[in-house]
Amino acid sequence: MWILLLLPFIGLLWVPFYNFVEPSLFGFPFFYWYQLAWVPISSLLIWLVYRSRRPDADETR
């Protein structure tokens, strides 16, 4: 599951992939809303990885 945490880095580090004006969403160029879309996606991925972890023995005390 830890591999899911690499998706935001892969999706955002290669700028020429999303350096476009079109398609726009609510007047925002693709460049901006693509990056903004990764904020909730990253939060969801972090939550999924957190929930998939087994509790450590020290945390159960």
C-alpha cells in the first residue's frame, strides 16, 4: 500500500504533462485545477495507507 504515496509525486513532478491552459474548469486553466485536484486525492491516499496499516504492539497499551 505504501506505493500509493508515490502517485502524487509522479503526477506532479513532470510539469510538461500538465502545463496546458485547456481544458479549463470553472474558468481555471488545466495547469491550476490539475494541481489543486491532487490535494484531496493525496489526502485520500494518505488515509488509505494509514487505514491499511496494522497497529504496532506499543500502540495498543
